[in-house]
Amino acid sequence: MKFYQKLDGGVLISAREYDIAYNADIKDGQLVKLSEGKVVTTAAAETGAVLGIANEGHSGSADALNPRANGTKISIIDDPSTVYQCKAPEVTAASGSATTLVFTAGQYFAADDFNGGYVKLISKASGSTNTDKIGQVRAITDFAVTASTSGTFTLESGGTPYAGDIYAVFPPVGFAKGNLDTNRTGIVLTASANLPLRVIGRDIQAGKINLMIKKHAFAVDA
């Protein structure tokens, strides 16, 4: 994740130093939390209060060019009013029709979770017969769990998704589900937890979603 702006539109980054174990491995932009007063990584299915994102990397190993790499302090962007930005999550089509897109792992979500969001076609599988052009954006008008291993977006009419076509998903404002990715710098839709993050906007052209922390170490849990 990256700093985008403050909720009031301000663009000055607010960051402070926190204690960290000398051997902790934290990536720049990684979502972090506090444990026993020290910065630690979040879980993929994190549901607890979080602190913010790392404003620098901390590999936990000695680095002649960066003495802070295994130091005991790390800079964290920690303002509860910060808006973050990350890459939109992606799904791979299993099948579809002119008005539907079926994808695996949709069973982890609830009916209507994605209503009001959008999908954007970002790549086609070899042999795809999908008539939509790369970059085509379509509104999500409904979502339902349609099988034990999949879910279905109902979309505004367009090309038929072909198995293997990849779509970026822009969830509606207020969406707070999914899991954190491997580096804890974005959201994936391959599983779901009640994440301490909330979608507050999107940049469809850039393929990004905007997020705020809804369960912050320094703020009331909303």
C-alpha cells in the first residue's frame, strides 16, 4: 500500500517512529500492527486493530548501506485519517454469459457484497472468445454465491467472460472483506475475513482502490 492523501484532501505524510525487533522483516508499504509495544506484521486474515503502513523497509538483516535495516526503530505512517491506495484485487473467470461472471472463491462472500462495484477486463486467456476489449469496465448489479466453490457477479450486458480471462475488481464503497496478500500490501479475494480496512473509493483507470483503516490502534472501532 502507499500513502494517497488525508481524508480532508491534505497530502502531507504523518509518520512517527516505533520500536521494532532488530530481526523483524517488514516491507515498505506493509500494513502493520503493534504487539507488546513493537511493530509486527499483520495476519492475512487480520481482524484486529492496526497501526498503519511501514514508511520504510526493515529487513532484519545487516545492510552496510542502511544501518536501520536491523535497527530497533521503524517509521510508520500512522494517522487514522490517512487514505491508502493499492492495486485492485483480481479474479479469474471460470465461466460466464453476456450478463454474468463466475469466479472461484466467491463462496467466501455474502449475497450483495459487491453490488455497486465494477469489474475491468485486464487480460484474456489464450483462445478467449470474449468480445469485450481489454480495459472494458462493467458495473456489478448483483452478487450471489452460486456454488460451494464459486460466486457470480451479475453485470451490465457485454462480452461473455471466457475461462481464464482476468478481471480487476473494484468493490463498492464500504466493502471491508477479503484477505491481505502475501506481502500485506493489498487485498485478495481468495478468502475472506472482517478486515480492519474499508474501501472508500477507486481509480478505475489506474487500476487502484482507495482504503482507510476502520479499526485503528488510535481510533474508535467503527
